[in-house]
Amino acid sequence: MKILIITDCHHLLPEEAEKLADLEYDVCFLLGDISGKYIDMLLMYLDKDKVYGILGNHDEFGVLEARNIPNIHCKLIEINGTSFLGFEGSNRYKRGEFPMFTQKEARKLLMKCPKADILLSHDSPYKLYSDGKDLEHCGLKAISKYIKKYKPIFNIHGHQHINSKKTLKNETNVICVYRASIIDTETKDITFIF
């Protein structure tokens, strides 16, 4: 299966969005931190019936629903025999009405969710990219716990503003996408789009 992931497009040029027009993919997931005006630009080039999303820590609540994009936060969906679970937001590092959680809140929410083949999250597993002192980018313990308990094939996330692929001890492939990439779940190849 080919999965188009788009995340953390804090700035987007029309010529970047145009690159999506002729791509072949089975499903597209928006993993947050994409403003409404940039979502509108992306939707000009995407197959709207294949687009799902979750929110990032800079997103306004309702931005997906206003564009008829199914929000899969804490929801399990199945596409072509593969199950996906979404988890929005990040570790709470500031005040405000944005999708952010304390570590305890995230654990309480995510550990109630069912097992999925692929966990899609805005934030990363805890301390995967940092020592945990940077509260904005330390990741969520709940994601680490979910991966340990359910051993999904993939955890695909954004938020860190890097492109990275790591395989954890339990063989879960953790892929961090910055902006847009296609992930082939069979070959585990990643194609950078912009």
C-alpha cells in the first residue's frame, strides 16, 4: 500500500502543492500543523475521497471537519485490509486551546484505543529524538507505551521537522515525515515529495 503523508507545512508554495497532482497513492493522511488555507491548497490536487487527518499542536479545532476531512483522532479505520489509528496533538508545553496533552492525559486517551496495524500520530514516541528536556519535542510516553503493548507495524508521525526512519526493538518501524512523503508499506521505501 502506498500512503501519502503530509504534515507540518507551516508554509507552502503553490508549486509544491502542484507536485501532488499526478501522484499514485492508496490513501492520504494529514498529520497536523497545516493551516486551513494550506489544506485548501492541498485539496486542489488531492483525491478528496482518500484524505483523512489528525490535528497538530498548532491547529485550530474543527479545521478538518470544516473541509469534510474525516478526523481519525482516537478512531480506528480500515483501508484495503490495513487498520489505522490516529492520535492528534503533542506534549503540552504551553497554554492555549490547541491539541496538546499532559503525559497522563495522552496515556489515558491512547491506551483506551484498540490495536492497529499502523499508528498515525502528530507527535513521536517519548525521547526518540531528544533527551526529554525540550518539552515541545520530547514526544509522548503514551505512544511509546502503545507501541510496546500492541507492536504496530508502523508509527508514522510528524512534529519533529525531520525526515527519519528508525526500527525499534519490537520491530515497529517509526517514520518521521517532514512536509510530504509517500511510504510504501510493502517495501518500506520512502519517497520524498517536498
